[in-house]
Amino acid sequence: MSERLKSDEDFSKIDLNPSKTGWMDTPTVIKDGMFCFAAKPQSVKTLDLPYSREWNPKHDDWKLPENWKEIIYEGMRDRLDRFRTFKIFMDICVRCGACADKCHFFIGTGDPKNMPVLRAELIRSVYKNDFTTFGKIFGKLGGARPLTLDVLKEWWYYFFQCSECRRCSVFCPYGIDTAEITIIGRELLNLLGLNIDWIATPVSNCYMTGNHMGIQPHAFVGMLEFFVDDIEECTGVRVNPTFNKKGADILFVTPSGDVFGDPGTYTCMGYMILFHYLKEKYGLEVTWSTYASEGGNFGLFTSNEVMKRLNSKMYAEAKRLGVKWILGGECGHMWRVINQYMGTMNGPADFLEEPVNPITGTKFENAKSTKMVHIVEFTADLIKHGKLDLDPSRNDNLKVTFHDSCNPARGMGFFEEPRYVIKNVCNNYYDMPRNCIKEQTFCCGSGSGLNASEDMELRLAGGLPRANAVKYVNEKHGVNMLACICAIDRAVLPPLMGYWVPEVDVTGIHELVTNALIIPGEKEKTVNLRGEDIPDKESDPDEYYVRPAFSGR
Amino acid sequence: MNLKDLLEKRKSAIIKCWFDLVVETYPLDTSQFLKKQKDPFANPVGATISQALKPLFDEILNRMDHEAIAAYIDPIIRIRAVQSILSPSQATSFIFFLKKAIRENLRKELKDIEISNDLLVFELKIDEVGLIAFDIFVKCREQVYTIKANDRLNRAFGAFKRAGLVTETMDDTQGL
Ligand code: SF4
Ligand code: SF4
């Protein structure tokens, strides 16, 4: 019997082994859980993007325009001319493989087409075939292949399995940024109306009502007023946010996720308390806008033009209100847009002042052109100058680690300020291992518009490297709170933690700041902003902290 | 030498073979990476598999405590349950590869009828572990679906509801 069982065929009749074909010959199968639903025609139409229609990625017929190939070729030609980076990235990859295993989607899903080098190759193969003599002569041997419907579908599947996080680019000796290739890939797909709904509808909402969630101005105000009551209940202090106030010192813009999605809402209350504190103590007037009610910009995940269009309203509002400069909330991709594109895209905003913190006198040199300052940098500056009364022991129930969001980390080198703030408002802080943080940080797995619900398998697998590092500090140090400065993170990390490390909850930094902030006139706090009891000074965080119920955990 | 002693003696070779068989369920580029990269943070999948197989093997060999076994295989299945490139059978069948790993490593010894018979009994234990794996796989999948169903409701509407901005219709959809 043992003899017979030795044969592989008899061992099992089920095919347990993967195909051994090269990537070009491995067909792409579009699987549930790994893709986001197609964009609703109305959203595509609102944005004046072409070919709005009902279509389904799972159907054979994607209802493409007849001349779709010409449209793609023309789109490629145009972009090869306009964007030098695209042309260079197409030409210079030596396939050294340094980037291959650096992508969280490859690490988590195990799918080789998620290796950055292969992701780029999806489009490079067509470039070689149709835009280079080398490819024309050597064909498949030279890594070239013709553009077919299957190739187009493969583009769509894998360019929406890249979160444009840029981790791979950190390791490429030539500085090839696969995120930029994905950006171009998605632009090309948009020429055929092939967007996903989780991007197209928020963008269209933002265009129509000012924010991704499509919340109208009165509901925006309604939410913040509700927070005013909540804050009063918890602190005994009634804050008084102003809206669209002309002549205020500073305009504050944050992602709408903070206003409408838990646990970002607690961070939002944090901002409100901080602004109240600064007004009471130093007379600083910060105003909110119901017009520029979105800091995020999913236009970045659509096309340059759409991104520019959405971004312009921040400046328009700053100009209308006559503020000195703009303060930006805890967001991820919003800062990529601001730091990398805004200065030249809609700027320079000469009508605004070069940002100076009126309380400390600090000049924010890095924001000279954009006139927009990150709130964590602003708060770090206040703490550094001793302008905030803080009692970090109020966060003693927490053992905190920090997730560097890809965009502030790799898009603007923002590493130390968040840690500085956390360490000043919390007594227990532990970093994750070095190759998982700062410029090497792992993406949450849901960035660049992939934070829909239907692609949960993709998100959970892509978020594995991040969750794995959190699990390590949880097991080693008892970390129970994951802090982050991104609204998408605050929305997507709770389910990610729920699946991989259920002991760990998620927070924004300004929630931690205002937990520790001693507000003039406050009552003795018994609960925090979440309505949870505040720990006794002596209590042990390991015993104290009970994670809130989260169904699905 | 009886089977148990033999398995104990050849343990590291068997586990290495088992590990290779498990990672070879992934496409070539992936399995090479899973074998090569030793940093557990750069390679959580490979690290999780290699960390679990040894204690799992010991547990099957000795106490065969169901809870302990579930605790060892949960991390591996948890990963494979969200890796869409694997079918459910591919995701869970790695348990049975232990049979192959043992037979490959005990070719000569299995000529002994007693040892061969003992192995058949031992293999029944592996089958039992396979069933535990199946339970965990289904549990993980159910969890994924629950997370999926609650995801948008929780984050987008939880705050609205607390604020009293939505009252009707949400009640019956919370906490699926
Ligand atoms: S940008 Fe990020 S998600 Fe995209 S290929 Fe590179 S590492 Fe992967
Ligand atoms: S590291 Fe750069 S050059 Fe090397 S394969 Fe990746 S993209 Fe190409």
C-alpha cells in the first residue's frame, strides 16, 4: 500500500499544485473578493469622463468602444510624450528583482503578478511591442506582447491591486516608481470608462457636494454640532466651532472620513478641542469650511485633471475667506497631493501668507509654496514650545504603536513629528520593527481607493505584512492601540486588526492628544471621547483595556 | 526502533520536506521567495508556516490535543483563507502533505510491516488534523464575510446613527 501511495497521482486526484507557466502564459482569472465593483455610469458622467455605461468585470463583454485599442495606443503615446518619468520607467528597468518581494500585495496574496516588476511589465510588454523596435523584432522573447482584450483585463485587475504606496520604489536602484506606472495605467483604463465605483462615486460626490461622502453642508454642520454635545458630556467644556468664517486666521481642512466615520470621529473631536483650547488661551481663530469639506482627493486615483479640479476648491475657499494659511488634518493621500503636486498644480497661492505659527513664531519653511501645514507638525511645534498643558498619564491604559501611512511617510518624509507628539501625550510607546516603519512602512492594504468592502480578501491579504508587525508588538509589549494619521487607515485598520490581531484597536493622533490635554474649565473626566471609563492612575494597561465589541471579530 | 522513535529521529528532515511541499502550493516565483527570505517581517507567510509546522508535528506525534492543534494551524489557514490564488482544497490540504513527507523520508523503514501498519494508524491522526483544518478554514471564511458585510455599515453609518442623522432602516442592518 505504501508503494502505491508514493505516486503523486494516487496521492490525490485534486490538483494541489499551481501552474508552472511563465507570467505571460498564466491566464488572469478575475476572482471575487479581489476586485472592486465597476463605477456607476452616473458618477462617470458627472465627471465628464468618457464611456459611462453599466458593465461588470466578471462578464466576458466589457462593452468597450469598438476602437478601444486605438484609444489606448493614443493614450499611451500622449503620456509617453507628456510624462518623462513614464517613458523612462518603461525603458530603464533591468529586471534586477530588487523590488519584486517588497510589495505587500505580493507578500500577502502570493500572486507573482503583484510583484512590482511584473506589475510594470504588464504595461511595459505592450510598450515594447508597439513603441520600440527591439520589441517589434524580438517579440515575446524580448518581453513584448500585443494588446489584447485579455491583456486589458489583466491591467484592470492588477492596477487595482496596487495601492500606489511606493514601497517598491524605495528599493529600486533606478528609482523606478511603480506607483506612477499604476497611476498611468489607471488613467488609460479611465479612457475606456473602466474605473471602480469606490473611486468614481466619491470623486463625483466631492465634485458635486464638496466631500467624498456626498454629505451636504447642513449635515456636515449637524455632525460637528453633535460632536460639540459629545465633547461637553465628556469634558464639561462646550466648544464652539466656526464655519466659513471670513477673516479667521486659519482655514482647517480634513478628510470627510473624520467627520463621518468611526473611529475618525474621535480624532475629529480632538481637532475641535484643540482649536477651542488655542482660541481660549491664545486667541487663535481656526474655521471649518462646508464648501472645502474634504481634504482627501480621490482624483489622485483617477487622473491628473480630476485631481487638480478637486484640489482647487481648498485654495478657492481660502481666498474667499481671506485666511492667512491652511491647516490640514490627519490624512494620507491628501498630503501626497499637497506636498507633491499642489504647489505647481493650482499654486503658487500667492494670496496666502507663508505659514507661521502665530503662537510660537515658527515658520513652516516646507509649506512655503503650498501654504498648507500638517496638523501633526503644528501640534508638535506647540508641544515643543510648551504651549499645551498635557497629562500623558490619562492615556496610561494604552500601549501605543504607530503605523506610518504610506503617503505622509514616503510622499513627504514625515517620520518624527507623529512619534514626537505621541511620546509627549502617551507614556507607553513601542515602534514596530525597523523594516516595517518609516520609509519602509507597509501599506494598510486598502489605499488608493481600494478601501471598498467587496474586495475584502484583497485588503486582508494585502494588509497582512502590516498586521503581522502589529501582532509582533502586541505579543512582545502588549501593544493595544495602533495610532495613525490617515482617514483611510482609521477606516480600514479596524477590520484588518479584527481579522489578524483582534486585541488591537485603532486611533488617530489627535484623539490621543486631547485625551491628555488639560482644557481650561474642564470637569473631572470620568470617560474619554469614546465614552470609555478613564483608568485609575495606578491601573495596569494590560488588565485595564478591554477592546470594544466589533462584530465579525 | 518503533515508528514514534523513528519520526522523532527524522523530525527535522520530515518537517523541512513538509515545509517545502506546503510552499510549493504557490506559483514558482512565490515559493522561491517563501523559502529564501528568512526575515519574518519581510516574509510573514513563510515565517508563519515554518514557525507552526514543528510544534504541530510534535503535537500530532504526542498529545494530539485538538485545541493546541487548532492554535498551531489557525495562523496558516487564516492566511490561506484570504489568498484567492488558492482553492479551498489547496488552502487546507497542506496538512495531508505530512503523509508524503513522512513516506519520502522513511522509504526504507516502511518495508517493515509493523512500522508500515503503525504509520497507517498515525495517518488517521493526520486525517483528523485535516478535519480540524477544514473547520478553521470555514470559520475564517465566515469571519471574512461578516467583516465584509459590516464594513461599510459600521464605518459610514455608525457615526450618523449616533448623531441621530439617520434613524430608520439602519436598525436591522447593524451587526450582521
Ligand atoms: S506601489 Fe505599493 S502596491 Fe504598488 S506595486 Fe509598489 S509596493 Fe506594490
Ligand atoms: S528594482 Fe527597479 S530595476 Fe529592478 S526590477 Fe524592480 S523596477 Fe526594475
